[in-house]
Amino acid sequence: MASAHGTLTHLLPPTTYKRMVASWLEEDCPSLDVGGFVVGEGPGEAKLLGKSPGVLAGVPFFQEVFGQLGCWVEWHLREGEAFEPVKHVATVRGPMRKILLGERVALNTLARCSGIATKSAHLLHLVRQAGYKNTLAGTRKTTPGFRLVEKYGMLVGGCDPHRHDLSPTATRTHPAKTPTTNSTMTMLKDNHIWSSPSRTITSAIHAARAAAGFSTKIEVECQSLAEADEAVEAGADVVMLDNFTAENVRTAARTLKAKWVEGEGSEAEESGEKQEKRGEGKEGSGRRKRTREFLIEVSGGLDEGNVERFVCEDVDVLSTSAIHQGVRHVDFSLKILH
């Protein structure tokens, strides 16, 4: 869990997320603020209330919204803390029209981010209860333009955000000047394999490695044990068992780890090694067991109703969009004190 090692806010590049917040405010009030004209610049104070159970997440975005408007926020809960309704979460102070100008943008962001953190924490609790000690991750099925907030919510909830985008480059500036988070892994999905000139996993991996370089991990989406075996042999760093049944996950994961990690080769290979140890045959006639370093990821249809059935010690990563796609938002409201 990333939060055990530092402050998650420190992951956010200041210029990028501040620019993102500024674009939200501009979108919400692109011209005249008639409501603000009615209210005026008098000093105001408002309570942020949590009105449904949840895990608080999105604090830096909420705070930046009001910071850019000349207001300040006093927090009464820590980010990542669970609460029950009705909870006084924070107090916002500043010019009255500025509080109202930032209200909806701040609440929408906090509600979405907290909803993701809440669902992430819940699914993580389920797999930990089932004895799973490895990684629970999200996916790349995020909202365009809002990915940074959603990935941040996964982290607050204790999950892995998975890869952030398609590009493996170390540094870059998005042409629209929107924030991007660098990825160090590229994924070859079934459509990539089928659309490649050779239509083979091996050739696709070799092409991706040549283009991405040694510093980039390559993951391959596999529909069968045979495809996963080919991907490992070709040098994939991560093999995804996609839409496997729970039973087939256990069988495939155990088979792959036994063959490629523990080095349990074929009978012919083992016979050759035994001969070599006894000094029989020519020197080097025995074939060494081949081993690989790779991770097994399981994905496809995992949710709170079935994720525990996929728990298996041979699986390194369980990934699911259920922790961030279509999740229920946490209900917050901002009440002006009068």
C-alpha cells in the first residue's frame, strides 16, 4: 500500500494538477457569474458534510479548487479515513461568492474520488479476508480527462493503479497540456496480436521489445494456457489470464509457475539432466531447465461477488475495473453557516 510509505499528495506534480483544477473552474463558469454578483464578497463559512458512508479521498483537488479562489480549507478528517454519516469533514472559509463559485466543482471531484477509494478499500478487504497477500489493481478503463483523480482514488483505497496510459516514455508533455502520469509498461491485447502482420504472440512481443527498449515491461493478454506459455517463452514480463474461470486460473497459474519459475521441465529434459549428473553421455548432453521471471495477472469480470474465488497464491495481480468504473459516489454537501 503506497500510503504506508509516504504522503500520497506528494505524487501529484503541482503544475499539472493545478492546471487541471483551473480548467474545471473555467468550464464551470466561462463567462458571467450572476449568482456571485447577487451574493457579493462578504466573508463566509461553510461546513463540508459527509452524508453517506465512505472513505475520504480527493483532498488535494478539493483544497486546490478553493485555494485558487482565495479560500482556505480546515480538515477535520485525514485522507483515507472511513466515516459514517452525517460527518463534519471540513470547514471552508473565504469570500462568500468564491465559496459558492467552487462548490460544485469541489464536491463533484471529492464525491467521485471518495467513491473509488471506498470501493477499492472494500474489495481489498474481501481478498485479504480470503488470504490473498498479493496485488489488487484497477485498470485503464478510466474517464478521459479525469484519470489522475481516479487513479489517485485507487491509491487512497489501498489498491494498485495499474498502468496509466499507452506510452512507455519516461517524460513527455501532452499536447493539450493536460496532466499525464508516465507508464513503464505496454500491454499487447488480443486485438494487437490479431492485427499484427504475423498474428503471433512471439513476433508481437519481439516487435514491442525492439521499439520500447529494455526498460519497459511488456504484458500480454492471453485467452488460453497455450497463449500464456508462448508469451512467457517469448519474454513477456507479465501474462494476463483474461476471462478465465476460477478453476482454470488455478490450473494455468500453477502450470506456468511450475514450468517457468520452479523449473519443472519435461521428462526428456529431466532424463537428460539425470544422465549429466551421473556422467553419462557427452558433456553438456543434458538440457538445463529453463526459468523465467514474470508475473501472472488475472482479469476479466472480477467484482465483489466473485473476486474471492480467484484468490490463488500463484497469481501475482488481480485487476478489476469494478473498483473505479460505475462505482457509487460518496454523498457530500456544503452548507453555508448563517
